[in-house]
Amino acid sequence: MLRLIHVENIKIYAQRRTQIILVLILAAILIMGFAIRSTVKPEANWKQELQQQNEQIQKELNNPESTMPEKVRSAFQLEMAKNQYLIDHDISPNEVTGWKFANTASNLMPLITVFAIMVAGDSIAGEFSSGTINLLLIRPVRRIKILLAKYVSTLLFALILLVALGVFSLLVGGLFFGFSGTLQPYVYTDASNQVRQMPMISKVLLTYGFKGIELWMMVTFSFMISSLFRSSGLAIGVSLLLAVVGSTIARALSSYSWDKYLLFANTDLSQYIEGQPIVEGTTMTFSGIVLLAYFVLFLFVTWLSFVKRDVHA
Amino acid sequence: MTKAVVIRNLTKKIGSKTIVDQLTFEVDRGEVFGLLGPNGAGKTTTLRMMVGLMSITEGEVLIQGSSVTRNFEQAMRHVGAIIENPQMYRYLSGYQNLRLFAQMIPGISRKEIKERIDKVVRFVGLEKRIHEKVKTYSLGMRQRLGLAQALLSRPSVLILDEPTNGLDPAGIHDLRNHLRNLAKEEGVAVIVSSHLLSEMELMCDRVAIIQEGKLVSLRSVHSGAIQGEETQEENRPVTVLFEVKAVERALSVLKESGIPEAVQVSRAGIEVQTRHAAIPDLNARLVEAGIGVYGIRIATKSLEQTFLEITRGSTNA
């Protein structure tokens, strides 16, 4: 089995595409590092600035002629509470550290997702479009083993990208802003609108963990489409489209009762730590079960269409 | 001894369409066996079922006694195959491609992988270019790499789907020699499909002619020509060519002997439909009548003639 995974790994890493991807990720992090360094705000006046911001928000809220919708109003109130918390606890929002940079760099996640989806979508379909599937499936190895090796190597690739993003960004962040800040407080509001804080290292690990789960689902989905339609283009296209507009769709449909069962209402588990869940009343356990159900479904469809179907001329 | 390949009542249905219909034949070790038929006759589908790329609706395929459906891994250990044009990973070198496939042989050691690759590369004569990327290869080189790939597992059954596609005459000649060698020297059972008759005549020991998924004829090939179906030698109907100068007289002599089917086919030749055993007698009559016989020749039907007769016949029927 290890040998089969090794074989699949070679197919991924021997392609020029993969090498370019890794270089692109590094480049994106470096650019982000330069961009953030050039916009770092001075430390001195941050309390005053936050104070001014809060006063402005207060004025807006007190304006009797304001037609501000309730949602925006409460968002402003949260903003104020958070600012006040920062002032009270003497936590500068302008201070950039290596760890904080690593957290910010997780915004490059869509890039990773695109690359991982490309490789996952190509994994099975690529063998069909190049015709190599004929030679692959006549080895004295059952199809289920080949499928498993392909899935594992695809996941491994996604994991490597995720770890690369984390490690590169810690390195770049450390070089640019110093390797400090593991315990720098990260301030956020939870579902009950309480302002809270946690050490930056926890925030970074949580962020990458949750993004990793999201990535896992997207890769599995793309892998399924790859097996189902035997077309790389379709697998990559559909998965990318869903990755981009998925959560928007989930939000748009949030008035329907079945919305909470949609994949994209559940993929981002960080919604249960920070801010409000997309669908009111769902919990992390609920989302976990929904994700698991989708996961099993995806793998079942993948298996069915890879192991049970004829390979035609 | 177990037969290398046993195919029993092999049937493939897709929807209501029957692509392959109750095919039954066996192939021995050391034999080159041809599947011949027009395009769409079901040759490729048959081969695809034999290597597990397509499921079997009915019947079974046994390779060295192991069923392809029930015991896939065991059966496929004995099989090397090229299905369609052998497509390789274009971004890898020929050598890297072979190593990928070799690594999928269960239980093979690193040392063995290297030895086997070196051996098959030498066999197909690709030593010079083996470390170049496959995308730089010509079609002929890719075919040779495909054969190398099929031989990696030291198969006792070699299955080749239209192996001469895209090969130049020299390449076809080489391939033919390779296959004959593998069959005769190493006892490999070779199964090839083709719609090219002349090739099958040169390559195969036996030929199965397939039409509309059915086996219509199973014949052996000797000295480059198809033989009649296995009937008694003396009673075998043959077409005989007599080379005579006095064609008119010869025709009337034969007519008197009760052979009305004699026809003139050339300035100095007549063709007679008769039985094998009757040839000496006919000759004697001609000689007795004072007609000089310059030559007697049995006209062997080429595979092409046979093929056309069989396939046209059943299409018209």
C-alpha cells in the first residue's frame, strides 16, 4: 500500500505544475509580508485613535435621523465594545508579530484551496484524459487499493500545502516582525456578543485547524467529481465555483429551514468560536455530524464510480 | 496443465445491446492467437473484459486457472497488456514510467525492479532514449515502451489490442519477431486483436474471427495461409490449378470425367473445384488424353478471402 501511495506521489510531484505551486505560495507570503510591513501603523497613538473611533460610532448611533438597519447597528456596537476592551486591557491592535502575521497569512487560504482542488480534480480524471487509466488498472492490484492510494496522496498534498503556508508565514513573519507574539492576546467576540481573548498561538492553531477541515471537504468533493465525471476541467471548475460562492449561497438561503443541512453552512467551524453562526441555532456538534455525513457520501460516490464502472475505449 | 487462457460463454451487454455474445475459446502457452473482425465486432470489448477494465455480464475468463472477476489480483499477475495506444505519463521519462509500473507488482524488490527494467528496455531496443521524457517520443517508440511495460511482470499471457497501429513496416516486422520469440522461446500465450488480415496471417498460429460479438470461425494458420475448418484431409474440398497448354481440350476431358466446375482462369490455367483425394485421378485422366500438365497447384485461400466470405456471408444472411 505504501508503495502505491509512493507511486501516486510521484505522479503529483514530478509535474512542473506542483513545483510552480509551491513557489507561488512562498511568493504570495513574501508579498504579503512586504505589504504589511509598509503599512504598520505607529504604536504611540493607538489608544487615542480607538477612542476617536468609538466617539464617532456613538455619534452615528445617537443620530435620531439615522435609518441604520438593526444588523449594522449591532455590528457597530460590537466594534465599540471590542475597542473599549482593547483600551481597558492595554492591547495594541497595531502591534504586528510573527505569530500574528501567520494568522493574517491564513487569508491566503483560497490560494491553497485552488491549488489543492486542481490536484484533486486531476487525480482520477487526469488518468482518463491522458489514457493512462488503461495501463494503471490492469496492474495486479485491486481498484479499491489504487483509489485509496490516490485519495491519500491527494490529501497528503493538501496537507503539505497547508503546512507550507503555516511554516512559510511563520518564517516570513518572524524575519519581518520578530519571532515573538506566541502569547500576544487575540481579541474577538463570541456568539453571545461577549468580548473575549485567547493567546495568538491558540488562534493560529485553531485557524489552520478549521481551514484544514474546510480544505479536506473541498478536496474530497473535487476528488469525487473527478471520479464521477472523469473530467479534470469539470472537477476543478465545479469545485472552485462552490468554494467561491458556497458560503454566500448558504447565507442567502439562511431563511429556509433546510439551509442548515447545506454543506457550506457547515464547512467553516470557526463560526462557533468567533462571531455568529451562519444559521442560527446550529452547534459545532451539529455541523460536525453534517460534515461527516457529506464526507461519507462523497467517498461512497467516489468509490462507486471508480471501482464499479467500466472503462470504455 | 491449466490452459493459459480459458474463455467460456463470455458475454457483454450494455443496456439491451449485446456487444459480445457467448464467446468461447482457449489459448495455450506458446501460441499466438488472433482475434480478427471488422471494427465494432467486439474485439476490444472482449480484451477489456479479459483484463478487468470492463465488467463481465455473463460467462467467465480464467487466466492460468484464476478468474478475472473473482480473483483479479491473482489472475492479473500473469498478464501483460497493451490496451489501445499505450499512453504513458508524458511528463516522466520512459524509465520513470517503467519504474512506476514495476513498483505496482506485488512483492517485487528494488533490485529486481532495476533488473527487469533493464532487461525489457534492451529487449525492445530503447536503451538510447529511455531517460528522455515520453513527450519527446515518436509513436513507434511509444509502442515499444508500451511493449516493455507489458513485459515487466514477466507475463505468461500477453494481450495486445491492435498492436501494429501507427507502426511503420520495419516496426511491424520487429514486433512480429518479438511476439513469435516470446511465444516460441518463453512459452508466452500471446493474444492480439486486429482488423488487418495480412498481419494476422503472418503473426498468428490460430485466428478467431468475430462478427457482431459472435465467434464465427476458429481456424489455424500455417505457412502464412488460413486452413479450412478441421475436416478429413482426403475429403477436404480444394481448389486446384492445372497448368496446361491445351486449355479447351483439358476442359472437355474434365467435363467427361464428371467435373463440370472446371473453368479457365488464365491463358494456360484451369481451376477445378474438387476433393483433395481426387487430384491424382484428375491428373491421370489429363495425361491419358495426351494433355501436357506443366504444374498442379492447390490454391490456398488467403485469410482475406476467407474473412470476406465469412463476414459478408453473415451480413447478407
